[in-house]
Amino acid sequence: MSAEPGIEPAASGRPNGAVQRRGLMLVLSSPSGAGKTTLSRLLLERDSHLSMSVSVTTRPKRPGEVEGRDYHFITPERYRALVAGDGLLEHARVFDHYYGTPRAAVEGALQDGRDVLFDIDWQGTQQLAARARDDLVAVFILPPSAAELERRLHTRAQDSADVIARRMARAADEMSHWAEYDYVIVNHAVEASLASLEAILRAERLRRERQIGLFEFVAGLQAGA
């Protein structure tokens, strides 16, 4: 792992000739198994101007996970050092392990006009909102039913029966925070949910306050440029 954990590379956030824009932080949260990881992956595949924020974690690597792509896997000592040095935008303990978002890479991306995608829980979202609410676009993903949520957890076959039971017990508490989010999507079908996410992202990129080059652009238009 590098000394400064970062985000996955993406294309420039501003096509040639476009108005200069500040990047945004797009947060997806949901109970485990509701589909946010799948939606995140598909959104990244379709949108070259979006980068994934790669969190640090103290939990062991799961089969198939890749260092630097899925997480930066670090020791508890390294994690505590990042927290003490204000090197994380948000951090939380989840199921006996610790997670956090590296600060420097995200702030650099936003300044460069690049958008950053976060796959984090409600605790992390609250911390991001406290630090940078104007940059945040928060979306909560709900499952169509509790039965479908449990079925998805069993289908992915990553956790033991005991862990699945704990995740289901935790889901009700996680879902109680839905009203803290800007948007809520019930994930009946992946393609429909993905289309909704793309619409949200397109609209949020056009917000006047994010287009920091508009003053100069409009002034040029008024001057006949």
C-alpha cells in the first residue's frame, strides 16, 4: 500500500470547452445486500468522469478482493495513525473492523473537477456531511423487501450464517437513516436503479453553485466573446 491511499483514476471531470466545475462526492449507502456495490461498479463502468474512493480497512481481505481496488488493507496501528493525523474524511467501526476514507486524494479530485463515488454507511455519510455538505450528494439504496434482502445475502455466499443473521439484525437500524439522504432508490431492478443514479448525477453536475466557471463564461458571453 502507498503512503497516501488514493482513489481509482478517472478521466478529467471537465470535457474540452466546458465550463469549469467543482467535483462532487456521490455517496451510496444501503444495508448489506441491497445492491449498492453492484450499482457502484456499473456506474463506474458507464461514467468515465467518476472515480471510486478506495477506503482503508483493518479487516482481512476476502477471496477475489484486490489491494488498492476494493480496499487498502492496513494494520490497526496504521489506521490509528491516520485518524490521529486527520488523514481520514470519515471513519467508523463496522462488525469489529475499522474503515475510513483517505482525505488528501478526495480533496484533490474535487478541486480538479473530478467526481468521487463513495460506498459507505450512514455513519460515514454523516461525517462527510459535517465536513463538506455542499460537495455531498447522498443516495440511500433500499431493498424491495426484507425477504429479498436476506435472499441476496445468502446468494452471494461471502458470509457465514451467523454473520448474515447479524447483518439482517443491523439492517433495520441502517434503514432508519433513509430520511437523512438527498435521494432514495428502491432497488427492484438493477438497470432501473442505475438509470435513476445516472439521472441524479447528471442533474447534480449542472447545479449552478458547482459550475465555478460560470461567472467568467457569462461575462464573456455578455462581452460578445
